[in-house]
Amino acid sequence: MASISVIGTGNMGSAIAGIAAKGGASVQVVARDITKAKQLAEQVGGTAGSFGEALSGDVVVLALPYPALADVIATYGPQLDGKVVVDVTNPVDFATFDGLTVPADSSAAAELQAALPGAKVIKAFNTNFAATLATGEVGGVPTTVVIAGDDETAKGQLTEIVSAGGVAVADAGSLKRARELEALGFLQMALAVREQVPWTGGFAVRA
């Protein structure tokens, strides 16, 4: 099984690291706050590193807000060549909460792939709230992580990690589908902000 580096120790980073560890993957937790990185690493039985230090994982999960992607690109750039890079972000305009901040014919994941041409970018986890990843269910339905990407081998590596951790995966196709996934993620967040669904709920995929 591929090893994984999770950059970020927030709710999403914690949930994803937990899934990977549960499935038996080797987990590295990376954050600017090394204390938080060490705490999460200890919880999942992994290792910790400060942001900027070398990434040990074959799969690198960017469990960060969309604006932080620029810093990841500037800091790690060439180090990500050949790695599977998982974009978790939803590029929402939080000032107005009235739309996505990327062009209508693009996505955060597409921008990331353009900036990291040597990486294998996958969109994943952005249509899941952290609580549903941690519990493994959404309103009584098993949680499903919907992914999109152009490299089939890379998607297979991520699928193996997530599936081994007890969470289902659905493949939406090429990285072009990241635009739809980001729109879905935004809609789910909008519903939660308006208290139409709880942050422990959201969209489910029933096989």
C-alpha cells in the first residue's frame, strides 16, 4: 500500500489521516504547528514534520484552505513531481458566500495541476464533511469519497488507501469533473450555513 503525507491538522486532515491509518497505510502528518502535527501523528501512529520539511508519502493530501495552495506550490513545487497530490479544497468566496473563485471553465484542482505539471493531481474529499469521514456514514448511508483525476494508477492508489480504511470510493472520471465536484461541495456548504443540513450530514452516494 502507498504511504501518505497529510498536510494540515484541522478536521479534514485529522479525519483523512485517521482513515489512512485505519487501513494500514504509513502516515506522515505535516503542519506549520509542529506540536499539532505531533499530536495528530501520535493519535494515528504516524510520524510528524514541519511545513517545508521533506514529504515521505507517495500520496500527498492537501487538507488546507484553497488560498493555502499557492504556498504549497511555492514551498514544495518540484518535490511533488511524480507524487499523487490530492486536492481537498473548495474555492469558495467566503466574503460573499455567493460562488466559486475560479473561472467557470476551470477548478482549483485544474489550477493545481497546471502549477504542478509533474504531479498526478486528484480531486477528492471536498464533497465530504469531516464528521462523515470520521464516522463513516451520512444519515445512515455509508460515506463515499468521490474522486476525479486523469491518472488511473494514481486514483487506484488513493482508492486502495481509502477503501482499506473502511470508506467507499466512487470515480467520477477525469480531472475535468473536479469543477462539478467543487460546485457540489459549495452547494453542500451553503446548505449547512443556512442550517438546512447539519455539518455532520450532507450528500450521500447510494450504490
